[in-house]
Amino acid sequence: MKMKFNCFLFPLDMVYLTYDSWHILLDMSAFHSSRPDGSQPCVFCRRQDYGYAPRPIPPGLLKYHCRWVGCMLQPCVHDAPAWPFSSRCGCLQDGVFIRYSRWIPLLALFLAGVWGVLIALLVRLIFFGS
């Protein structure tokens, strides 16, 4: 039953993924000149306690119904079954600054293109018929 529910809400997860990938992309461009090593603040862990690791999944990733979709953006979230909290995976980062993968800008552009094509097809179908 949960798998059917997750499949039904997968398009919503794609909307979240598009938004979060663009958020990371814009932060990459903002912190590119100020941090020469390519690190930037985690977009999901802002305003959180960073003093301990491992810690539970960041609250920004809890909106995803298919957790692997959101966790593929985060390089610091990994599976570990023997952690003291109830979640199956958690954040291993020991500070606020992380280094995101270089494929995230490509993902952001690809998802924007996919949504643009889908919206154009929907508008064509609605206004111009089949």
C-alpha cells in the first residue's frame, strides 16, 4: 500500500526535487566567489544544531515521500541501521559547510526543461485539442 501511495506522489517529489536543485544551484553561484574550496552551507540543515554527528535526517528532506529522491541531493546523508535514533539513515556531516556534487546544476536544468515540455504539451492539449 505504501509503495502505491509513493508512486502516486512521485510527481510531487519531482516538484520538490526541481525546487531544491535550483535552490542548491543558486547557492552554488552565490558562494562560488567567497569559498574557494567549493563548499557552501547545507540548504536543508540551516538553523540547526551542527555540534554532533551522526544526527537524524535534516527536516528539509522529510517532505519527500520517496526518501531516496531527496537523499540523492545530499552527499552527507547515508544509511546506517545501528544509529540511536529511529530513522534508517542520517546526516554524517560534522559542520554546516558541505560540498555538493557538480551534477546538480545539470539536474536543475534538465528538470526545468522536462517541466517546461510537460506544461507546453498540456497547454497544447487543452487549447488546441488532440
